[in-house]
Amino acid sequence: MAQYAYPPTKTVDSSDTYFGVTYRDPYRWLEYMKEPQAETWFKQQATYTDSVLNKLNGRDELIAEWEQDDMQFPAHFSNRVYESGRIFYRKTTSAASVGKIYYREGMNGKEELLFDPTTYIPGKTISVQDFTPSYDGKKIAIDYSEQDAEITVVRIMDVDRKQFLKDSLFPAAFSSWNFDNNSFLYQAFKSKDIKDPTWRFNSKTKLHVLNEDTNADVDFFSSASYPDLNIGPEIYPYAFLDEGAKNYIFSAVEFTHYYSLREEFNSRKIPWKVLYKISDSLVDVIYFNDQVYAISHKNAPNNKVVATSLKHPDWSNPVTIAAERADWVVEDFVHSKDYLIIVYSDGINNHLSKYDFNTETISDVNLPYSGTIRVSCINTKTNNYIVHLSSWSKPLIEYDYSADRDIFTRSSFNKPFIFPSGYSDLEVEEVGVTGHDGVIVPLSIIYKKGIRKDGSNVCLLEGYGAYGSKYSAVFDWLKNSLASRGVVIAIAHVRGGGEKGEAWHKAGFKATKPNTWKDFISCAEYLISKGFTSPKKMAGEGTSAGGILISRAITERPDLFAAAICNVGLANAMRGEFTGNTGGIYEFGTLRDSLECDALYEMDGMQHVVNGTPYPAVICVAGWNDYRVPAWEPGKFAAAMQNATTSGKPILLKVNYDNGHYTENRRVTYINSANQLAFLLWQCGHPDFQPKK
């Protein structure tokens, strides 16, 4: 251990007792990030980690390669919105680190720059978190933040004059425009300090009229204005309007959604009625022509599409639009003027079906090739869709799809990039791995053609497994640049995700959460048994909620991995409900319930660190401006591992002070990714990434 002289980390006599069991927490003091001793500790760890990473060969070469490729990329258009003949979008050029907001008059109109975050506040790092044009297209609400903190300022711009109005709201988040185009709903938060775990508590949806004093804004929907709804302080009360159902207003409290007639909009007391609740088993809804269309898993583990009337909603007897399919899971749906496009998943690849509102018939859509699909319709007065298609080995191609003619054509916006030849020399295997309890777990394996399966390859195994989110088959060019160098890239589609519908999600949920990391372990064992890699060259990665997966995989089977990344990872699950992000309570559980408390303990990586254990090398990554997974979660895990391991392998904490849970800034992304991947390749023995002499 002499070669890794970590900054010292003290322990304190801190503990909690739940249902008669005491849980020690010797690093609790790191949660108080505004205290000088905690702030100093994080800075010391960051400085030390940088001193180690700066000595690695190969890292700077990776960054240079990615930036060189980046300079060849065509401009990327995203977040397109159509209102009253104008198309608004974010455009990111090869020379820009973040996107700028533009608009056009029609599809082929002249491009006009509206907002450049790189010049708006001199000396500040600004990024656009969201933007929403008014229904008449004459104004646009822009949510921006500093250093990707996700706590935003809302400004309103006059599109024709390209000037901001005097209205400025902070801390806030835009909700929706009123149909008068002169007022809007927004979320108002009590605190500007994301280090305060209660900053989002008792938030309100307020109504703001343009050019009026924000102090006069109406409390439109909150625990204060509707005490009879029993909205807890940690719950996010949300109200909005939807262009697909102009006769109504909507609100939501956690998993219960309400509605009322829009004629009640200015009432002091809106008579909210329940539209749907958690027992109705709805995954997602869209509003169109006084109908509610929903993806439902009621008596349908693979989901189905149903509909009911907004005038008299009846989820006990909805109309079935698309019945459940035995082989595919309904993943998404998007409507146009005459069609509902339904996106299915077979666990890895997507498939499309088209429902005709007029004939009430459904048919499958033939795709250009298999892969992951993202569909949008920016102008629902037409039947024209935008379809993004990608796969593990094929870069994203954007198509315009005419549902009327059933024809795909290459988009006039996003142009595909031709990657170097090495990227096309990749094989993809989709296999099923027998899990610890006999369940078959999908595993995707990407590798360079002709590699030897003799255990000599470095392998990076990724996993997530939470919130029913699917690990989509998309072209990750940063990871594929490693695959072109002979590194095996593998994706474990573990339980807790959405690859096989709601049943797959619930099989890695709360008390069943151990299946998530046990599936990951089974996939690692498979890769070793088939000669793709060996324990000395196996690396694992988990991001965000995937921090549960990776922290528990390496604490349960430290012998199986040479190195691991815990990237902004939830590695201290028992403290999750004390962060500013309380959304994990439904997914992982609460300490207020004895069974869920036991489950949270099982998920908690920090609680399972055992002194005197030879752990693999680990790099924990923290975003200083991250409120979803505060920096102290990966920080406490790193502290426990540093004090416990006997392997002599490095345990590092990388603190990113220039971003939060994620960043739009591509330059920052390349540096972050290169630091993590160079660390793994170093520890897995790749000759090009060893320390400089």
C-alpha cells in the first residue's frame, strides 16, 4: 500500500438503528459537503487521483483521437419542436462543446440563431437544460444552468426580436405554456443550494404572467394550495397543459394523476378528479382528441396499448388498441394525425407497428435494418415521423418516415458520420446466460473480428438494471474505439431493467434487487468460461443506479474483477432517501418499512465493505454539482474501500467540479471517459495504458 498514499480519511462513531438492528456509518461526516473538513477531503482526493491518472500512457492519446474524430462530425440536430410553422432545435457543431438554440421558418427556411450559451454570461459555463416554444411560436422559454447543476434559471425570449423579456425565474423549471401564449406554469423551488438535501421539498407549480412581478405568481398546485391531497414535503407536485387535449388541465402527485376541465383554470380551487393511479398499471400515456392512450401492464407482462375517453375515463374496461404480444414488449408510442406508431422491443432490438385511427387496424412496419429505434413526430398535423436507427455496430442514421406511404428516406437534418475502418471490423454476439437461479439473462458482446478466445483479452462489462430502463443497442463510438483495439465490450441486460417487460423490472426491485448484481456476476462468469477474458482482465462498470450493481458485485465477488468503475454511483443505498432526489424510494425502498430496510441494506455497497479484503482496483466518479446522486455517495464508498482493501490495487475518487450527474459538454465528456477507461485498461494490464516511466 505504500505506493498509494491516499489522503487520510477519519472515521466517526456514527450509526442508525432500524427495527432493532444497528448499522454503523463511520463516514457520515462526508455527507456534510459544505463543512470545511468534508470539502477539503474531497479536494485532496481529487488532487491525488489526478496525480495518478496524469501518469498514465494512452489517456491523452484517447482524448486526442476522440477530439480529432469529433472535428469530422457533421452538425447534430436534436430536440426539434414544431409550433405554428416554426421549427425550433438544438444544434451542436463539431467546433462547439455545447449546443445552441436555433429556429427556422418551415423545414427549409433560413436558420436563425436564438441563444448561444457559450457567450451569454462571459466567464461562465452555461448549458441549456430545456427549451419550450409557445404555441404561436413567438416566444420561447429557455431553462439554463451553470456547470450542469440541473438547478435552472428560466428566461423568456421574444423570438422575432431575439431578445429576452424581463422575466427571470430561479430556482425554477419550466412546465408548460398556457394557450393564451402570455402566461405559463413552472416549478418553483425553495432553495438555490443543491447541497441542501431538502432543496426540492415543498416545491410548487406556479402560474406566471409575462411582464408581471414574480412575487405575485399564483400558487397553482402544491401541498399548500391543495392540502386535501396530502402531498408530502418530498413529493414533486406537477401541473401542466397538453396540446393534445386542450379542453383539460392536468396535474400529478407521484403516481396519481389528476385532471379537470380547462374552464376551471382560473378557479381559486380546481375540482381535481383522479385520472389514473398506480393500481391502474399504466406505464405511459398520451392525450389525443379527447382520448387517453396508454401503455398498460395490467394482466399483460409484456405490455399492451389501451385507450379510454377523457370525458369518462374507465381503466377497468379500456379499449384495446394493440394486444400484448408474446415475443415483444411494448416500449413506447408516438401519434401523428392519423396514426399511432408503437415501438416494441425483443429484449435487444426494436420493432415498429402502425395503428390507423381511421380504420382501427394495425400492421407491422418494415425497417431498413435491425437495431434500436427512437421515434418522434414534431408536427402532429401531418403523418411524418423522425426515426433514429442505430445498433451496437452501426452508427446512428436518421430517417424521415411517411406513415401514409410507408416509406423511409434519409433525413435532411442529421447526416451520418463515416467512422474509421476499424470501427466496422466488429462482431456482435447476443447470448443467453444462465443466472444463479436458472433464469436466462441476455448478454450482448462486441469485439474485434478474429480475437483469440483464450482469456487474454481485456473485457469491460457494463450493467444498470433499475427503473425498468432498457440497455438499448446503440453505437457507442467511445467504447467501440476500444473494441477496435481488441477490448471486449459486453452489456449485461440484468433484472431490474426493462428488456423483458415489467416482470423483468420487478425481478430486480426492492427485495428482489440482489438478482441485479447476481445476474451481472453470472455474465462475468460466462465471459470468463468462454475465453473472452479472465479475472485478471475483467472490468465492470455501473453508472447512477448502476452503482448498486457494481458496488455489490465487487463486494460479493471481489475475486472476479481486476477493476471497476462506480460512475456517479448510488453506492450507499441506505442513505438514498436523505438526498435531494427522493424518487428512488419507490424503486429501492424506504427505511420506514422493515422489509424494505432489509432490502436497502442488501443493496448498500458501502455497508458490505469488509476490512482486510483484497478488493479490485476501483475508480469512483462524483459530480460536485450532482443532486441525483450526491458526491458523498461514491465518496463514502471510496473512503471505505481505501481503508479496507489489502490487494495493493488503487482505489481512487475522481471529483468532477465542472458538471453534475452528467454533462452536455463534449470536451468534458471525453476527458471524463478517458480517465475512467485508461484506469481500467491500466489495471487490466493493457500495454498501451501503463504508467509513464
